[in-house]
Amino acid sequence: MWQSYVDAVIIVIVVAAGFWSIRRFPPPTTEITTPRTSSFNFLLIFRSLIVIANLVSLIGYSGLPRAFRYYTLWNFILQTIYYVLMLSYQLRHRNESKEVPTDTEFRALNTLFDICISVSFLVCLVFWAVVHPTSPGQVITLNLVYQHGINCVLLLIELAFNGFVVRGSTFGYTLLFPALYGILSWIGHETWLNGVWPYKFLDISSPASPGWYIGVVLVHPIFLWVAIQLSKLKRRFRPQFCPRSHEEALASVITPKDSVV
């Protein structure tokens, strides 16, 4: 099957492009952030409830471990990991109220959030626009709606109150995440999935599969761009919840008298 070789080349190119982008465009390291003590209690309760709800959804209603084959679960588990890590970070910085430089952990959590919110939009749209209409026998449950819609709303609330903005430097990771899923799906097809593809577009026996692979890869940066636009709105209307560059921080404390030579 010629298309299997083409699909393999596409994945290799995507992985190479992802690593190149990560090295070429690292997140900014010259920023400061102010821990939001005013929203501390809200975020603590909000994130704790989400972690509990996500664990109930995953353990009780998602059909694990069989459901690990689906991209939805990959993204949903990643979101749960993000909320757990943010709770830990929040509790460890609960006594900070002054502006502090962003550190490696802060930037890593920002990147993780970028991936979660952009991929969640994609999963939600693809499920309701493509997967569900082509699966007439599928039963809509509360858990299904939670993992393909409600979680997106919760991430938007998280964006409004956390100290992050979605960055273009996450581009490389948005390429590697679906590529990793594709690679493991190939391995799973030949091993534990017993020749079954989780999604029809992954089937390399189809002559249209190269087009599907390219399309799936390209749509990820599009949703990252959408998330970046939402962050621009956040910078405009909620700047106090956004990290600032050193130059912006310096300009905010310079008075007209200070600027007179």
C-alpha cells in the first residue's frame, strides 16, 4: 500500500517540524507575573471540583482501559493532569503577592494549558460535526457531553482567571501531540487493538488517508491560533491576569516626573 509509506513520511516530517519549532521558538523568559491572591479561593475550589469530576468521568464512565485508544481520552487525561499540577503550583505559591519572575515550571504549565485548550476545541468540533453525525446509533450521555463540550467551557473559565496567555511558541507541541497519538495508534493497530483503527481516517489502507493525515495535522495550529486570539481579548479586558514583560512592568512605575530629563 503506497499510502502507508506516504503517511509514515508525513508523521516523520511533522515530528521533525515539531522539534524544530520547539527549539527555534522557545517561550519568553523575560516576563514577570503576579500571583492572583484575589481569585485564590475561587481557583482552588474550581480546580478541585474539576479534578474530582474528571476522575469520576474517567474511572466510572469512560470504559477504561479500552477507551485509551481514543484521542478524546488523551486530551481529557491531559486536562486532568494540568488541573492537578496547577493545584500543586497554586498551593505552593499561596503566600506570594508580589510580582515574581516566571520560572521554568510556570512556563511549562502555560504550555500544557495551551495544548489542552486548543486541542479541546478541536475535539469538541470534530466530535459534534463529524463523528456524531456519522454514528447514528450513538447514545448521548452526560459523560459524553462533559468530555466534548462542558470541559471546553471550564477551560475558558480557567483562561479568564489563571495567569496564562496562549502563545505561538506552543506550535511545536501542537504538532507533536497528534503525531505521538498517530504513532501509538499504528502500534496499537498491530498489537493490542487486533487490527482495529480507533478512527476511520487513521486507516492507512484508504487512498485518502494521506489527505486525512495532513488535514488533521494542519487543523491543530488553526485551533491554537483561535486560542491565541482569545488570549488577546484577555490581555485587553483582563490585563491584571496576564504576565508582563520587564519593560511593561518598568513602564508602569515610571511617573511623568521620572521621564523628564
